[in-house]
Amino acid sequence: MSQQILLQQGRLIDPSAGTDRVVDILIEDGIIRTIGTGLAAGDGCEVVDLAGMVVAPGFVDMHVHLREPGYEHKETIATGTLAAAFGGFTAVCCMPNTNPAIDDESIVEFVKSQGQRSNRGIVDVFPVGAVTKGRDGKLMAPISELVQAGAIGLSDDGAPVHDAAIMRRAMEYASMYDVPIIQHCEDVALAKGGVMNEGETATRLGLPGIPNVAEEVMIARDVMLAEFTRARYHAAHVSTAGSVALMREAKKKKIKATCEVTPHHFTLTDREVCAFDTNTKMNPPLRTQADVDAIREGLRDGTIDVIATDHAPHSLDEKEVDYIQAPFGIVGLETAIGLSVTHLVATGVLTLSQLVEKFSTNPRKIIGKEISVAEGQAANLTLFDPGAEWTVDCSQFHSKSKNSPFNGTILKGKPVGIVNHGLVLINGTYTGKHI
Amino acid sequence: MKLASRHLLGLDGVSHQDIELILDTAVSFKEILNRPIKKVPPLQGKTIVNLFFENSTRTRISFELAQRRLSADVVNFAASGSSVTKGETLKDTARNIEAMKIDMVVIRHASAGAAHFLTQVVKANVINAGDGCHEHPTQGLLDMYTLREKFGSLKGLRVCIVGDILNSRVARSNIFGLQTMGAEVSVCGPSTLMPREIERLGVKVYHHLDDVLPHVDAVNVLRIQLERAAAGLFPSLREYHRFFGVTSERLAKVNRPIAVLHPGPINRDVELSADVADGPHSLILEQVLNGVAVRMAVLYLLGLSE
């Protein structure tokens, strides 16, 4: 007996196929059987009314910290993927700054299998392998083995690859597999000791600053190396106007360079730090309004390919300290769609179709996990309501950690559910017989 | 008359009216300090803890004297060294204090924002006695008191803060407070010791003392910390003294007296030459006495707010 689910009257937006129309989608045993209008539900077929909702190819958050192994008090693969599912993501790429780091094929296998065991495997977990052994920037990690085991990219995230020669060799080596090197762009000497954006607000607060140039010199160097090696390079979480300009130039020169931005970097500025709220402390730091404006323009004109959250869970105890002691990072999986619809779509920066590109089409192209919403294909879908207004309540997050500066914020645009591997999670409950 | 806030965390955002209230109140306390019996009862029955996570002699003694002269019970907690400067210990320490029914906490800490953090975890009144490079509001107030006493008014007064502005909480509290009171504030120092976009705080920036001295009524000379040279922010103390030291020769080029303040402790013949520190225009010892009066005023006024 097959399992059938009929998604009725959803607005299917698939930029890879140029689709944007209201349709019914019949899914049978996890495969899209029919896309059409006025489809009838057969016996035993579950019907889901999606009038007013968007149906998109499954969103992927290509920058997430799942903290397992090593920091399970902050997050586990199970809690992190549950947060992803409720945030509207069918896949996450998890960064290797775990303990031990994902610098060995056995850790890649462990992370993948934990992902498959978590939440019935509804969210795909794609590990990012380390560039260097132990992420210490010295010896190249076993890149071939990592990629063969399933790493979709390589990064020492949190610890930039500082030595230009090591970066060059890693790029050359990784280019054999056409996987990107994902760089946390920061010149550590320039950023040393900083806890927030260097500028007027840091000057007022007496907090040590991280200058925008700390990010930009690294991007400038890396883009030149990417041009030289012809390798694929992806700049993680760009935060400054200068970084956007550098990436725009790189793309003009046809360098294989892509980049991402986090929702907090297109919504908040360093003025948020004024009350010393440690949930405004992240790296890269919140910048100025001019940077926010440049990032929005970069999203609009396509310079910025991807929206990724840099979901960085920390326990309450870790964040409930003075600003300088507090660790960098905030959770982001469960607010990403709301922040993006509110600040990008409702403001006219992006169309809904462009938003789907930034959350699905583009990141999937970068990590080599492209999908399409078409008959005969596996159903891998994100469902969200672009018109729903809701108030962020961090205590309701499914993530183990609640460190977000958006508690109490009213957002427009809410994830409704996901479909992946024959599983359907809608409004918090699983639908279908396989469960 | 009461202050708008039940804490004193900084002078940024404190109103003209509140600063004036503190300075006016300090006038009557200074008068008490000149009496043979210097003790008055307003804080009788109140318990105050001085929570010093950073070494300090004069600020702690000044606060303690102010507290005792207002008849408060005083507990001193001194902790220095890396293990107790961690934030977690700050939270734990704060909660322990809360459990012991303390009315006010005076905190000095190496991290900017530590006093703000404390207000989130205790119910007591919090007074910031210096948090990292952020603020040192009672120092700013005592500097303003000293200038007001000398010049009669702060309105239109031209004050230059000289030295390591980047790392100075004294500079920030002076800038915010003096500007609120209508003074014209400039800063002078090596460009590497100027925080980025300092001009956006409304101060004029100078890098040559001879350019600014003719245009000011007073200079507030900051202590230069020896480790800043080691950190590569300027080449040497010798060069610092030659180009940024406030000396009698430099002051003599201006044909009128310039009042000299220094928050102490002084590195003699580095940021300030000895003859200027001990000279007729130095207000440094006045600052020390006024510090007790101003801190009495702050403690008294915060004691009124429940």
C-alpha cells in the first residue's frame, strides 16, 4: 500500500525551472507523482491545504554549528536538526569546529549517521570537513578522504586559514573534487581582542573593536588566491560594504567566488550593542547601517549568493557573563525565514523567487546538492507562509540554546513545514503512514 | 530631589539636571569634610560592598571614606588576577552578595559593561567605579566638580583631554559629562591611541599639543600605561614624553594659566612633568579631596532611591 499526500493550492516557486504558479502536488512514497491543477485525492490520500503558502525546493542552511561531537550542552545533532526542521530547512551543512574537529573521515561518518538517526532523518546533515588537521592552520586535513566520506566543502570555520601558502595548497587540492573552500574571513592579527565592530559605538562603549578591514583584507587575499588556483572559494558570513564590493569585483572577473550573509547582518547594526546584551555579540560583528545597506544591495544584485544563519548555539550560562567574556554567536535556524521575508521581501529588496534562490537554489549549487521540484523527483520541499505574522519567543525554540537577540520581535513570514525522504512535517506534526 | 536612575553606570545619557544635582550636593558634603567631625548619618543601617576586581588604591579608599563618612557599613571585596575576572565568577559573586542583603554595590572590573551586567543579576544599587575602557563616572564627576569650583561654571569651558583616549574610561566619562554641561571638549594624543570615529562623539581631535593648548582653559592629562608601548601603539615612553608630555615649557608658550588635572596615579615626567604636577596650576590634590565629596553625593542620592 503506497503512501499518498496531496499538497493543494500551494504557490510553487522553483527558480531553477522558472516556476511560480499555484498548483497541486501529489506525492507518492516520497516521490512527486503529479504536478497540476484540480488533482483529486484518492482513497487514503492525505490532503494538505496550502492556500496562500509557498512551496519551494527544500531550503538548506549551509552554515550551521551543530556542536556534536564535543559540545552537546549547547546543541546536539538531534536538537539542531529539529530546529532546522521547524525553521523550514530540509538540509544543513554543519561546521567542523567540534571536538574532535571534523578532520577525519570517521567523524564525517559519525555526523552523517547521527543526522540519519535524528528526527527520522527528515533533515539532511551535510558535514563540512576541516581544511587543516585540528583546524590549527598548519597541516592539510585528509581532504580526499573527507570528501569521499561525504564532506560537501572544507572550512576551518571560526579559525581562518591564515597562512596564504596553506590556503593556496588547500584550494589546489580541493579543486580536484570541485568542492568549495569556505573561509571565515578574518585577519586574526587585525581582529585580535575585538568583541564588536570598531567605530563610533565601540568608541562610546569602550569595547575593543574588530575593524571591517580585518574581514576585507582576508577576502581580498583569498579572492586573488582563488583566481590564481582557479579553485572554488566561498566567503562565509560577509558583513561589510567593502566585502560586498570585493565580491562584486571578483564575480566580474569570473573568479569562482561565492558568498553568504546571515540574517542578523542584514537586519541589525552595532547600535544594538549599547545595552551590552551578549546576544548581540557575534563574529563577524554587527556592523553599521551603511554596511547593512550595502549587503541588501549585494543580495539584490546577486553579489551575495546565499543566506545562511551561522547558527551558533551557546548555553545560557555561557552567555550570561560580561560582554567581553561572552562567546561569539547566536542561534538562527528558527528565525531565518521570518527575518528574510520581513526585511528583504516585504521591503522590496528581493522577490520571493529570489529569496528561494538564496535559501535553496544557490547554496545547493555551491555544495553540489541540487534538486528540482518535478514529476518523478524525490519530494524535497520547504513550505512557508509569506504573510503570517508572528512574535519570536526564544523559549519556544527547538534548538537546545536560546541565544538570540530577536526575542519578542514581530516577524512576517513563517515556516510551515518540510517534506523530505517521504516524511512530511507540517505545523509541528508528522503526516503520513510511514511515521 | 532624586536622580532619574537608581544606578550610576556612566555619564553617557545622564541629564544636565542630574549632574548638577550631584555637583550641588557635593558642595555641601565638601563643607562637611572641612569640619572637625566629618561623619554624618544618612546611610546609617545601609550596607555597601566595594567589589574590586581590578587593583585600585585611591578609588577604593575614596569610596570607602565617603561611605564611612555617611555612616554606612562597608565590606571590601578585592579580587585581582585572572581566575576571578571571569564573568561566571562575577555572576556567582553577585548572587552571593544578593543573598547577604547588601544595599549598594560599588564595582570596578576590567570588562566594559560589567556594571551593566551586575544590574541584571542583583537588586542593589550599582555604582560603576570603572569598567574596562568604558566609563568611570565618579571620576568624571569629580573632574567636573573641580573645574566648576575653579572656573565657576562648566558652560563654555574649553577642556582638552590628553593622552591614551583609546583605553581611557576617564576620557569617556569626561567627554559625556562635560558636553552635557555645555563645555567644549577636545582630545589630544597619538593617532594610535585615538579610538576610531571619536570625532563623532562631538570632540575635536588634535595630535600636537602646541596646536590645542592656546585654545583651552584646562587640560586633563591621562596616565599613559607602560604596556601600551609594548603593544606597539607608540614607539617608546621617551618619544611619548617629548611629543605628548605636558611640560612647563609647553604651557609657558601660552600666555595665560591653564589648569592641570590628572586622575592619578601620575607617571612623573612621562605624561606630565614633575614641576607641572606640583606647580601652581595643578588641581590634582583638589581632585582627590573633591573625589570624596562627589562620591558622598552619589552614594547619598542613590540611597534616596529605593
